[in-house]
Amino acid sequence: MEFRRAQAVCVPAIHLHVTAATMQVSQKDFEKAQEQLKRLKKDPGNEAKLKLYALFKQATEGPCNSPKPGMLDFVKKAKWEAWNSLGNLSQDNARQKYTELVSSLVSAESAGQNTEEGSHGGYETILVTTKNNITKITFNRPDRKNAINHKMYREIMKALEEAGKDDSTIAVITGKGDYYSSGNDLNNFTNVQPGETGKMAEDGAVLLREFVGHFIDFPKPLIAVVNGPAIGICVTVLALCDIVYASDRATFHCPFSQLGQSPEGCSSYLFPKIMGAAKANEFLIFNKKLTAAEACAQGLVTEVFPERTFQKEVWARLEAYASLPKNSLAVSKQLLRSTEKEKLHAVNSKECEVLKERWLSDEAINAIATFFQKKSKL
């Protein structure tokens, strides 16, 4: 009895001592994480920054206690919603999650720096690396949601040409930051001098035809890793990729008619084959936005992964694919594509001719002007 009494008295004391020590370490790690965050060289993206803000507020102040901002105060409203979504998460747990998130960002940046020996120089709008028999092409305009300007079109084509000839087994396309790509940069249509609209349309059609042609002719397995929202041209060429893996936070949208334009990337031919005519019409003509799950159900996406495990699961699978016999993969891919390659080039040419006419139409010009007016008011 005396031993049991002593044990009953001592255990709570030990427990309190351990808990206090754990909290002290947690606070120390929390402060260290704040310093590490300041030293990050690259912007982690809006989604990560919102999570960090929310976790920091929860860790230092507890559950959200401020009034909800007005609907038009977009930045404050996004911050409030991120913090409020944490509910009654304890301050200790928030501190832990904040520390883990910063650690993952630091690790990701370090991993990026460690692959520099496999990086390809000479690019400004994309990152190109070759590692583990995989050539990875990353859209690298996160501040512009990876919108594709003229330079980026040309750099992607150059990267595809090099990847088609190098020693890698497969090629992968993905995006940096929150977006996969917001599609064609509409600034491509601005700053056109009077009298040069015809040349702009002609040059744009040639560039687009060559760009899509590079996807049609790419000789190796080409895999899209869609890490976030995808819009326009980067969606339509997905049908020319061999596999499309998507995060569950990805969305797919082709607002062509909304901008007075028409389908491209061979989507007018391939999407009805993949999705069925009715679904393709809804998507390409009536601007329906698809979730990753919907795009997968309709055959545009191969498989969807949870955001928290997306990169880990996908890259483990890609590395396994890249260990397969290289020539066998290439021959099989070319055999599957060969029966329709001529048809795809013909469709691509026709789509570009139609688009050239659309770009010169009052309807398209007015629609793009309206887009910029709405954007300037945000």
C-alpha cells in the first residue's frame, strides 16, 4: 500500500515535468521555424502562406476571435477563413503543425537546390532537370499563375526537343506554386501596334501550331503532373500526354467561348473521343469547369491523389516507370500514336486557322478587353 501511494504521488509530478519539457521544446522549435521561414529564398505560394498565417495565429492567440471581414476585402477574408477553419485546434498542435509545414518547405527548397547538378541552363520561364532517368519540365512563372507567354511557348518547345533526344526514359510536365498553369497569357494580345493585328494573329497561329505539334510528335512517354488549377491550352494538350496524374485540388477549365475564341490543342477531335460528345460540348463550348474527380471520371485524368500525399505517391510511381526498358517504352508509345499522328496534325492546323480568324474578330477583341477591365477592378 505504501509503495502504491508513493507511486500515485510521483506519477503526476513526473507527468507534469515531461509535459512542461515538451512544451518548452515545442516553443523552441516554433521560434526556430519562424527564423527558417524568413530565410526561405523562394515564395512558397499563396496556399502555403495562408496555412502558415492561420497556424501562427492559432498557435499564438488560439481559435479565431476576430469578426469576419467584408466580402470585398478579399485578402483579409482569405486570411480569416484560413484561421477560422482550424476551429478549436489546440495551440500546442498548431505550433507543431506550423513547425512541420515550415520543415517541409525548407526540405523542398533544399531538394531543389540538390538537383542543380541535373539542371539544364538557358531557360527563364521554365525549370528543366534530369534525374533518375526522368526529364522534368516545370512551368516557372508562379507569380503569373504559370501563364504561358510567347517566350515560355518557345522554351517549352525547346525543352521537349531536348528531352526527346536525351538519355532520359520519360518526360514529365508540371507547374511550380499553386497553379499548374492558367493557360495562354492574355498579355500576348496586348501592346499590339495599330495595323499589326493581322501579323499578331498570323504569328500566334504559327507559334501555337508548332507548340501543339511538339506534343503530337514527342517520341517518349510524356506524363503531366497537374499540381493545381489548369486552364486553356495547358488543359487541351493533356489529351496528347500519355498519362495525367492530378492532385485533388486541381481543376480543369477551358473558357474559350467566354473569351470569344475556339478550342485548340487537338481538343476538338480528342475530347469528344475521350469524354463523349455531350460532355465535351459542355466543357469546350459552354465553359464548364471540372474538378479533378470529374475530369478523372470523364477520362481526361488518369488518376487523382490526395494533395497531402500527391507528390510523394506520384514521384515514387514515376521513378518506377523510368526504370523500365527505355527503348521498349518509346517504341510502344510511338506505335500507339502512329495510327492518328497525321490526323492530329491536320486537326491542329485547322484549329489554328480558325483561331487566327477568331483573334481578329470584334467579338474576341471585345471579350478580351472586358476580361482585362474586370481584372483591373479586383
